[in-house]
Amino acid sequence: MKQIRWFKPFFFLLVLFASFHLFYDVIYENHLGEGTDSDVLYPYLFAKDVWNGKVSGWNLPPSTTLFPDGMICILLYPLTGSVYSFHLVYGFFVFLLPFIFAKSLGLSNSLSTLTSLGFLILAGLDPNQLGQFYFPSFHGMTFILAAWALMEIERWNDENKEFPKQIRFLFLMTMIWISEYWFFVNLAPFLFLYGLVRLRWKIIIPIGSTLLGFFIAKLITKGFRTFGIGTIGTESFELIPKLKILLTLLFQNPIQSFDGILISSTKNPFINVWWERYLVFGFLFFILSIFHISKKNIGKEFLFFLSPFFTMVFLYGFQIEPNIRYLYILPFGTLYFLFRSIELFPWFRKIIPVLILVGLFIFYLSIHSDLITKIKTGESRRTNRLTCLEAFNPHIVGAATYWPIKYIYAFSNQKWTLVPFTKDGTYYPWVANTSWDGESNNLSFSSFVWGVTDSKENLEIWKGVELVKECEGWYFFQRNSDQRNTKPKN
């Protein structure tokens, strides 16, 4: 019976995703048609190399997102036949996450379902920003990690001799340390405070598991090197020194710190708008809760409400530019507190979700043709880029800047070798497999007779190259014959 209870909302969410799938298609084409967001394609190409036995040579990002993103992608790759179908299925998994997280926070099935649907629609209307949530390695999976951790905290006092809670929590924390540093910036402060209130002195055990998981994760990532997989550790970003500076500043000059955090939070117009929405619906919920007849304990909701504030403190301290992919909690929290406010009134609980769903479907139909147009535009731009690429010989190794390489490797039917360089002509295999480059990674930038970049300004920096073709934001170039240098860069 328990399995059936979970299957019903899962099936209903599948129907909703299929019904509103054009919003996802707009997101996909915005990043991989209208634009060439190659970061999106890292997990796809990594999974491809795993299945082809060519994983040695990969350089993984600091947040490797191997769990659960990477594992899901590795499982999906042989089951899907194209880049689109691969990301569509993954997108459905991510579509479930707002439902799962909202449910773990106590929202009803129907309103949790609307949270997932509402997030998809918001992302479809602003695919460049919120659309990032639906791609692997863009930190959307922090929601399911937080839901899992929250479940462990709430069930900590339950006995389970078959699979002790300490082992489960240690496994979870180890995987998070390996995969998703942003979890500790986004949702760990909320979970720590909630665990402290709920477990009191017993919180020592989860904290100990978290610290032990850190050291186990360090050992595991070192073990990756035996497979030829490199990772970038946090020491490269000097996080501990920055954290010490932040704590010192917070204690010695709290007013200056507050001003800096406030400026950092509001200087991005898009994030500023979401802050306003989040605060409006958050305060609305708490005001309604105060006067609600049930006087239900809202301690968990209050601690959750503080989450994005903690995130901004960390972003400010680590000197990281705020981006919505670090603050998904703002649009999610806006929807969550809106629906929690509705849930306070029993006579609204059944009729309002139905009315909202009908209204959203009518809205979807009203913009259907606009969505189709955006999708076709993205498809056309991708086709044009690949057509322009075919003017070159795939047997001749080329040079490229970061963005076009993984895009070409994912979408082109031909086998290309494009060696990554910065605008300064420095070899730069960031989040890529160095084995793709073969022996060409020993050549200097001036050795390559052709290449492609996504910035026209680079052509003015590089001496001895000329623009051959401009195509949908890509600039194909060739090197003048008298400027070629075939000597190794070493």
C-alpha cells in the first residue's frame, strides 16, 4: 500500500510533465540551441566516456556532482538515443525534486505537485536563469539531498537494526562532500539548526558523521586518480582563509558586513526581484500563521525561511558573485510559502489547487505558439552551427575556446578533435577529458590552422588569424600560412 501511495503522485507528475513539456523544451533550446552552454554537457559526455571505457583523462569540477547526477547520467546514457532524450529524461527526474522537497517540509501532495509544476513554468518563462535547474551538474539535486537529510533527522530516534541511521547518514554526507559542496552553503545551516532543536545533544552524532564523511570523501577523490580522473579541491579557492576573514569581519564590524551582504544581494536585478517575492510570501505565511486558529508550531518553517540569508552570507564571504543556481531556494521558497499560506485554510485546500491547475493549463495553451516558435529558433540555430562546422575537415585538428568544444562533441555526427585554449592562447582543459586532445595538447596555439571561438574579440587578440565565417554567435577562423608554427609548445 505504501508503494501505491507513492506511485499515484509519481504518475500524476509524469502526466503533468508530459502535458507541459514544451516549457522544458524551451529551456533545453535556450541553453543548447539559442545558446551553447557547454557546462550542461559535461555529465552527458562523462557518461559517454564511462560506457566507452575512456574515462581516464577527465578533469572534474570542484563540485563533481557525481552523486546523484553522475550516477543517474551513467544509467541513462545507454537507455537514451540522443542528447535531447537523455536530457529530457533527466529533466523529468529534476521536475520531481520540488515535489519531494516540499513534501519533506510538510506540504500536502496536491500543493507539492503544484510546487513542481509552478517551478517548471517559471523556468520555462525565464529559461536562461531558472532553466539551469533542470540540467545535470547545475545543483538542482541539492533538493533531494536536503530532503534525505531532513528525513534522517526526523527519524533519528526510530530504531532500525537492519541498516543503522549512523551508516545511512555517513554515506549521505560522504557522497555530498564528493559531489555537491553547494549543499553546505544552501541548506546545511537550516538542517543543522533544525537538527539542533529536534535532537539536542544527539546532534553530535550527525555532526561527527559529517566530519568523518569529509575525510572519507578526500580518500575517495584521491582514489579517482588511479583511474586517471582529476578533481579540483577546495584548497584551490582558499575557502578556509576566506571563511576566517569573514568571521573576523562579522564580529569586528557587523555593520560593514551587513551593508556588503545587502549590496551583494540586491545588485543583480533578477535575484533582487526574487528576494522581494520570497520576503512577501514568507512574511504573509508567518502573519497568517500567527492568527491561525490551530496555532501550529512553525519553528521548522522559520528555520527554513532563513536559508537564503545564510547562503548570501557565505557567498559574500567567499567572494562569489550571486547566481540564481546558488539560490534556487528563492523561487522554490516563494512557491512553498504561497502554498503553505493556502494550506492554512481547510476550505481552500481542495478547490484552490484544482483552480490553479486549470488556470495554468489555460495559460499554457495561450502561449503554446510562442513556445513552439522559441523551440524552432533554437533548433535552427543549432543546425546552422553544425552546418557551418562541416565546411572544415574533421581529420585536421583545430583549436577552440571553452564553449564550442563539448557542444560539437555532443551534437556532431562526425569525430572532431578540438584542443581547448584561453583567449591568451593557453591550453585549458577545464571540465574536459585531456585524452580527447591526443598528442595535440603538446602543441602551441599557433600550430593550429583553423579553429572556432564564441568571442569575436579573441580574433583581434590572436595574431595571424582571419575570420572565415560567422555563424550563430560562433566565429570560425583560419591561420595565415606564414604564421603557422608546428613546433611543440614545450
